[in-house]
Amino acid sequence: RQYLWSGDIDLELYDEDCTFTDPTISFKGLSKFLSNMRSLNPIVDALVQKERRRCILQDIKLEETGEVIAKWRMVGDVQLPWSPRIDIGGRTKYTPGSDGRIQSYSEQWDIDAGEALAQLIQPKKEAVDHWPMQLEGAPPPKPEVVFQKLPVVLLPGFGNDAKDYAEPLGQDQNVGLRSCLERRGLLTSVVPVKRSDWLRVFLGILLDDDARAGNGTARGAYGWYLDLTKTAIEESLASTGQPAILIGHSAGGWLGRAVLEREGLEWAQKHVQGLVTLGTPHRPPPEGQMDMTFGCLRNLNKAHPGAYFSDDMFYVSVA
């Protein structure tokens, strides 16, 4: 049942007032546990699919006090662009009450909570040739097309860090999209998103009743991203004197549309000359399938559908 991932416990074994504790949180009440799991399960199931996670029971023993100590390890591959792996070992102490039901559930991990969360932002490195003889030190080929100093602002995709567009997976800067664009004469900046910033989306959804019900808005859970993007676009105009071309990667594409929707036409006319989206899901998933935006994309399409400002800027979408 993989309960460390799923929360699928035998409810009849637990006291209604059981205290649940792990290195990140402590609370009291079986009903609170169930409520937390209802909120977390859709996110966990979407990010760490059942066939890509496991729990390993390494040892279990009964103490003279009546407490049960279980030693375990939980491993899961997270469905994010850089393929991080969660690998945590620990032990759980189950303390029974006078009626035999568990009145205290206490987890201890072999690493601290910060190290555990840091696993989410550790990408895997992979050495490949991006052009002939690149790994032997050959420089990148000269571009066939060079533009005349047009400003570009890159909008990172979900889970990505700004450095992914400068030094992807820790590789040479010449490999990055930013360098590729700059070699073609484009004045390129990247919205300064950190990988850890994306945890704010999950927190925003958990604290937003509408988002948890599947009726969220980009201004809510993604408001921080819209703020960073607006600032980056305004700084580009101040430094170049020209409105920018926005290039949105994956979710960065629809979030670029969300910035335009929030700031309005007058701001867009002054600051943006076009929006290019790369691999962006512009439509929400079909009815009955998990919506990872929790309604944000659907509500954006209602308020600001498609190429909404197409009379005033260009739009290009690359699948």
C-alpha cells in the first residue's frame, strides 16, 4: 500500500486524537491527517507516479514498552524536467494507548528536512554532443541568421531555474538557449526564477480553497512568477529602449499570457512586441483528467483567450 507515499493507513488502528509528527510538521487528530492527505494525494500522485515509487521495510521490532519501531526507506522518481529522485531513509515509532490503538505516530529521517527538500532541485547530468566535436572542445557553429539587437526575455517553464537556460544541467554556457539567442544578435535576459521558488505554487494551492477545488487563478498560486516576469520585462525596456519579445518555455508560455492579462493592453503595448511559446500547453486537459494547474489555465483562457492582443503584437506557438 506504500503508505509513506499514499497515506493509506488502517484507520481502525489509530486513536481519534493520535498525534502525527515528522521532521516538517506535527498535528493532532486522525481527521486532520485524512484532510491533509486529501489535499496532498493529487499532487503526489501526479509528480511521483505509483509505478515509479516504492517503500522498503528494512526492520521492525517490538520494544518492551509496547512501542513498535519500523525502519524503512522510501524512493521515488519525480516527474519534473530534470528528473530528480527522492530517496529518504528513516524510522517510525508507533506508541499505543491503553486500548491498544496508536496514540502517537512519530517519524524520524536519516537526513534533515532541508536536505530532503533539496533533492527536488538536484538535476541529473548527462554528457552529450550538442554540435559536432563539442565534447572535444570544438566551438559552436556560427549562426546563419543574425538579428539586429532585438531584446528578448525568456520565461522559464514549470520547475525550471533561470540557470537552466544559461548552463543547462551544469553544462557549458554555449549549450544554453540564452547563449544560442545571443549569438544571433538578440539581447537576452531570463526571468530570475529559482527552482525552489516553485514550491510556492504548491503552498499557494494548499492555502487556497478555490485552487484546491480546481478553480484557481494565475494571480493566486503563480502571482510571484507574474511579479518577477513583469519586473524583468520592464528592466529590459529600461536597458534597451525597445519593447521585448517574450519567449515562454512550457508553462512559461501561458504564464506570459497571464502577465499580459493582468497588466492590460496599455502596459503590453509599451513593453511587449510579441510572444513566442515553446512546447506550451495552452489548453487545459480534457474533462476527467488531472489538471496540474488546478483551474488556473482554464480560467486564464476564459478571461484572456488565445492571441488576445493580436492586433497590437505578434504571437507564435511552437509545439
